[in-house]
Amino acid sequence: MNHPTGKAQLQSIARAAMLQRGLLPEFSAAVIAETDRITQAAPSESAIRDLRGLLWASIDNDDSRDLDQLSVAEPQAGGAVKILVAIADVDALVRKDSAIDGHAWTNTTSVYTAAEIFPMLPEKLSTNLTSLGQGEERLSIVIEMVVATDGTVTASDIYRAVVVNRAKLAYNAVAAWLEGTAPAPAALAAVPGLAEQLRIQDGTAQALKRVRHAHGALRLETLEVRAVFQDDALADLLPDEKNRAKELIEDFMIAANGVTAKFLEKKGFPALRRVLQTPKRWERIVALAAEVGERLPAKPDAAALDAFLLKRREADPLRFPDLSLSVVKLLGSGEYALEVPGRPAEGHFGLAVKDYTHSTAPNRRYPDLIAQRLLKAALAGQPSPYSTEELTTLARHCTDQEDNAQKVERQVRKSAAALLLASRVGARFDGIVTGASDKGTWVRISQPSAEGRVVRGFDGLDVGERVRVQLVHTDVERGFIDFAAVRPRS
């Protein structure tokens, strides 16, 4: 019998939330039948390079099986480094307008809830045939970048290749090794030369990061949480923090996505760009800075904001995630937009880049699969498989469905938090205001990490303020956590 307040209940909540938001929690009979007929794709074109001999490795979450990318480094003359990022060729097995593609089009993303993962693609593909699993020969799209000693990308190329993952590595273990707090993971130590490889990659990633921050990329540090179950009963929600290995992959993916965007523009292809507009609530960000004795310019300035964030992280590291969360809320959400060559690109305010798309996670995100199809058409000298009208529709649809997926994830996360807090009604917590509008005022507490609505005493509260709250009610099914403000904290 399922635990009444454990994983089974949260799974039921997740599935209902998926359907309510227009997302499909199950694959149709047509998708399953189509998947059953699929076998591994084999290289059949002379234009596909054989790069199986390189020391490719993946770094992902400990339990990830849907591996989208591998990386390898090749030192060049003068201290430069050539970074190769191999992206799983999902399009080789998931054809446009197929039943599988139709499901992916509907959801546009894998949905990662506290109770269950709802993959965008059937697991036979995403965790096997289109995953860059260790020891497996796989087709890929390789994004090549030459990074100078100053962190600038001086040359780039994109081509198709066959690759083999030599080691499936995990973020936490690699980060501990890079930071010198633990020995090399067994999978890393087992491959001769791989340790040196990762040291080179880490150094190159740090150089890329320095350039981005010099241009104003924001150093934000929000706390993500992961659910911990014991015998299917929810035991805790623990923070899942950034580390050096996660940043290594993040830096490479940002650079690779920039190369993809520029490549498609150079080829004259319309594409989906990932953009984050200039924040509309900049005045509130300025006010947050003023509250701690700092000044920001009256008009949005990414470099000035990043300098402020860096200063605050050094001055108050304990509260920095709370400040980061407030800034993230005020910046707004990223979205997909059509980019037509020759027209000004919107750019991404948070990353401080003008040319940016999503192309490095085609097992998990539909815009990345679209980008892959555009890249393959451009490489083959064929016309775009999507018209500008289709891409305009897809940009809006993918943005909407990403928002719906995030709402599902947030709803299940709230339900999980309500489970942990149900027995603590009446308890008081220190929190930070994460939302304030006509729709309501919201506060996040840290132990456990949970967000709830302030139903009493919310007058005058605004995003970023710290407040003392009392838990007055929880509703697990609806994911409601209600607080009453007790008194603002200085």
C-alpha cells in the first residue's frame, strides 16, 4: 500500500497538474509503437567525422541517464585551447512530424518534479539510443571553439561526428576533486589522460566566465532543492547548490549556444533565440541596492548590477541566495523569439550576450531539437525545415509550455513542502519576500526551503524584504502554504 503522504500522492498531484496545464504525462499508443520500431542510427555519410578516439566525457547529475553533451579539450599554440562539445544527434531518430515528435512538440520540455520525471522523449531514446552513454558509439553534432588565453572565442566550427563517451562523471564528485577536497572519482581515474583533460577544460571554462562577467553576466546564486525519500515517504527537501563542475558545463554550453546562433545567422537561417529582455522593474533592483548602502544607475546596466552582486556575495554570503532570488524575480523570465538574419537581435540581459540560442539539450528541450534540425539542414546545404511563420508560432508555444512546465514543477515542489510543514502549523520562520503584486505577496523560508503566500500582514511588503512569518495553514493537494507576517526584520 502506498504511503498516504509520500511519493504516490505527489505523483498523482504531478500528473493532474500536467493535464491541467496542457502537458501530456503519458506517451500515446502511437508514440509507443513508433518507438518500438526504432533501432540505433548508424553513420552513412562521408561528411560525418570519426572522433571516437578522443577523450570525451560527460558531467551531469549523479542519477542522469539522458546525456545530451560530451566535451573534450585540445591545447593549441600560444596557450589557446580548442574545446569540442558533442551534442547528441536526436534528430537522427526523432523525425520531424513523427508521432514522437508530436509528443515532444506538445510538451516542449522534460518536466522534473519532486516525485517523478516526465521525459520529453520515450526513455528508450532519451536514456539509451539518443543518450551519449558511456562506452556507446553515438552520432552527434560537434560545436568546436578555439578559446584564447584571454577567454575570447577566436574561431569556431560546427560539423557532424561519431563519438564515444569514455567516462560518465557526476557534478558533485568532479567538483570536489577540482576543488581539492576529494580524490578523483573512480570513473575519472580509470581513463588515462582524462584528469589532465578536465584540468584544461576547467581552466578554459574559467577564462570564458571571466569574459562574460567583464561584459556584465550576472553572478546569481539561487537555491534549488531536491526531494529526499525514505521508503517512498518524503523525508526532506535539501538544497542543490552550484559547484565548479556545474559551472564548467554551464560556461561551455553558453559559449556553444552562442556559436550555434552565429552559425545559423551566417548561413542565413531564421532561428529561435533565447532572450531575456531588459528588466521592467529595474527601479526595485535599484531600491534593493540602496537598502544595503549601494548605488545602481537609474537605467538598466548589467555590468553595474553584476558588480553589485559580486560585492554583496563577498559581504554577506549567507544571505546572497536570498538577494539572488529577489533579483531573478525582478529580472523576469527568459523567452524564445524568432531571429531573422539582418535584423537586430534582442540578446540576453542576464548572460550579457547578444547572440544566444538553446541547442545543447535536444533530449530534454524541443527548441534544442529545432536548432539541431536547422543546423543539419545548413550543413547539408538544404533549405530550412521550418518557415519563419512556423518558428514564430513555435517561439510562443515553447515559451508558454516552458512556463507551464515550471508551474507544474513549482506546484509539486509546494505540495512536497506542504507535506513537510503540515505538522508545524503555528511555528515561526525567517523569510524573504519573493513576490508582491495585486495577485498576492509571497515569502520563501529556508528550513525547509519552501515558498508560501502571506495571507495576513502583507501590506507594505515588497520583493527582497526580510520578514518574520508564522505558518497558519497547509494544503498538500493544492500545494498551499499560508503565512501571517509577524514583524519585519531589520
